[in-house]
Amino acid sequence: MNFDLLALNPIAFNLGELQIHWYGIIIAMGALVGVIMAMREAKRRHLDPDNILDLVLYGVPIALVGARLYYVIFELPFYLANPGEIIKIWHGGIAIYGGLIAAFIVLLVLCKKRKISPWLMLDIAAPSVLLGQIVGRWGNFMNQEAFGAKTTLSFLQSLHLPHFIVDQMFINGAYRQPTFLYESVGNLIGLILILVLRNRKHLLKRGEVFLTYLIWYPAVRFFVEGMRTDSLYIFPGVRVSQVLSLVLFICAIALFIYRRKKKTEPWYNEL
């Protein structure tokens, strides 16, 4: 039996000669639900929701460029040999960290121009970004990418996964670890934790929702990245995302402790 026939079609539908990929649809859905969440939180924090729309308007295109540029830089020999592939993001090759770095810069510029606390904006944006990442990983699922090492059908069945996930994990003649799912579930747990902590009165100070995200996501990514087979490398055996995850994790904890000791920031729930 040819198990490859069981794979889901990455093309959602056609508009004439234009192919609409599930990857793009899912990424757009993740962005949309994230924006809705951020706008509701902005209103609750007495911040004009239009600031969120403006952040999205400028931030999303620049984040996409940053995400693609980050990936291209670390796969430069391939793209120098195949320059036409650089713009074909529907083939995969978007690095989340590159997008986050670009979006962070846009956020800082916007906050400076509008005299908004960057910490407040980051607190509002962080859970929405995490929600977008949870949804977005299913785009990798549809593309059969961001998977792990070879495994067995019995192992996947032991995880009690739906059949469509098990079937989609049969890639290049072998079953693969569903690392996209591990990261998505890990981020979902983190999102629930952040939302619970965020709503506890007098628990978190301004900026600490963002810092909690910056601790949780890199921790999840560090371990999941070690299981993937498509990682970008700085040097042989040294994965880019693991190095960056470790740096962000350590810096976030250090900044969390430092700001707590300063005792100068207002309590989050009093903003």
C-alpha cells in the first residue's frame, strides 16, 4: 500500500491559475485570532485598540520579511544557487525567531512615536503571538515539514493521535515524530498558564507577561528543536534556534529578577 497517498493535499483550492495553500490560510487564521485577542486586551487595559491594528498593519509584512530573511541567511548557499526560491514562502522556510525579532523592532518604534509603554504593548501582544504560533504550526503539518526523526506506527498510535495526523506523519517513506504537534501543545499549555497568571490580582508587574512568554516559548522550542531534522545550523551540531532559545531564556529570567529587585514598575493589574 502506498501510504504517501494518505497525505493531505497542501493546496486548499485554486483561483484560476493561482493555488491557495493551506499553509497560508492557517498562518492567516493564526494572525487573525491573535489580533482579536490583542485588541480585546488592549481595550481592557485602556489602550486604544487602533494601536494594535497599526502594529499589525506595519508589523506583519515586516515580520514576514524578517522571518524569511532569517531563514535565507542560514541557508544562503541554496538560495544563491536558486534565487527564484527566495520569494516562494509557500514552500516553507519561515523562521519564527526572525519574524519575532522584526516585529519587536516595529513595536518599539511604534511605542516611541506614540508615547506608549513598550512593556505594556509587549504584555498585550505576547499571549496573542503565542496563540498565533499554536495555530501556525498546523501550517507546517499541512506542508509535511518541521517534523522529527523516524519513528514507528505503533509509537504514533500509542500517543492516541487521530488517524489523519498519523497518516500525515508518513513522510519520505517513513513515519516521523510529530514535532510540530509537540510544539503546538507545549505552547498551548504555556498560553493557558500565562492567561491564568495574567488575571491574578497583584501577581505580575508590567512587562512580566511578556517575560513569562520569553521564558516559556524558548524552553519549549529548545527541546523540540533538538528533535527536528530540518534545523538551521551555525556550526555542525550547533542549532541556531537552540542557541537563541537558550540566550533568550537566560536573559528573560535575569531581566525578570532584576526588575523585581528594582521595584519601580507598577503592578500589571493596576494599569
